[in-house]
Amino acid sequence: MLRNRSPKATFLCYHSIADEGMRYLTISAARFERQLDQLASRGLDTGNLDALVGAVEGRLRRPTAFLTFDDGFRDNYTTMLPILRERGQAAFVFVIPPLVDGGSPLAWPEVAAAQRLHPETMLSVTWSMVEEMAAAGIQIGSHTMTHPHLPTLESDELRDELLDSRRRIEERLGSCRTIAFPFGEWSPAVVRASAECGYDYAFTLPTFTGQKNADRLTIPRINVDYRDGTRQFQMKLGRPAKSLLLSPTVTRLRRSVRRAKRR
């Protein structure tokens, strides 16, 4: 049920909704709206926190797509929020509190070059924006304090990243029950620390590793980006494609093919 193979639950990972931006993190507003139309045509609701609880507990009654947005791009507020608000749809947004403090550039090392190319797109939301999104029904969760590779951290650093970010969001909004692991990376130690730090639900992104099993603290998502036209997106919503995209065996095969092509 939580392996993103259920016909009733689909977990999708977005980042930025903009006309220009980092290729693998961005789709246009027009394409995003077409994808929402595709969800509706398949009879899929968009899930909020209550629906997530239902999915985890095995009592999700209707087919549901969970729209999750990593990093807290400012266009989540300026572009995504009006679209979803008009349609009465739900989403989860995962923010980085120190960047939210000043609406700062999204510029950790792995994306710093892209931020220099797209400075207007790669900006964080501010707290006032976060508060308005939360008031509109968007579930706000943590994306840690500095967007690190969590499995590489020592236990004290790991706890600081998880607990401090949760507390900062909780202070502003009253609660913070969810987290999306940066880069979608996790390990048993990360999961244990997440539970100890008070998270109820956590999301992974096993695009390059695959993921055989899952529970409430390792919910796997399928990434959506600029390459996903109508046909590709439709395939990602189907049960066979979801199984293939998250299969460790198929993922290893895709990596082997890419390595062979590079040679």
C-alpha cells in the first residue's frame, strides 16, 4: 500500500512551477495544470494530511494523488498556490527554515550553479507566504536546516537537522508532522532519528536507487519534471509504471545502461 504501487495512492514529487529553472526541478504552470487535469480525468483526488493518515492506515477510500513539493520554491506560493486554491486541491510543501527566514536563494552546493543561472526562480518562500499557504490548507513540512545528505551525518548533526527544522516550523505554525528527506536519501539511522525527533510521516525519492519496502517514515515518491509530457505523466500514474520506476532491480538495470552509453 505504501510502496507507491497501490491503485488508490500515488505519491508525486514536484519542486518548482516556473517557465525557467533548473531542468530536473522545474515544470511550467501550463504543464502542471494539464497534469492536474489528467489526475481529474482518472478520478484521482489530491490528498491532504487526513488522506495521508488514511493511506498509511489502509483506509483510503478513493484513488488519491499526493502532490509534494520539495525545497520551498517561492513559485509554490506565487504560482502553485493560486492554481490549487482555485481548484480546491491539496498539497504538501517542505521548507528549509533558515532560508525561509529571509526568503533567501536556494543555493546549497549541488544547485548553486543553477541558482546563478536562474536567480529569480530559485528563491525560498518567506514565513508570511508559508503562513498563508498553511491557512489555505497546504500541509507544511520540514526539509531540514541545510539540505544535507542525511545518511552521511554523525548522530548529533543528524538530530540537529531533523529536530531544529521541525521545532522552527512548529513555532510558526503550531505543528510539523512531516518531512521530505533532502535528495530523497535515507538510511535506517535517519528513520530512527526522524521518529525520535517527532515526525509522523517521511518521504523518500528512490529514483536512482529503487525501494522495495516502505512504511510511514519511508514513503516513496515518483519525481515529476520538465520531461513529463501528457503520455509520460499518464504512464507514471499507472500501477505497472509505478512498480517499474521504484523497483531496485529495474533501477540497477537503468544505471548499467547509462554507464554503458557513457563508455
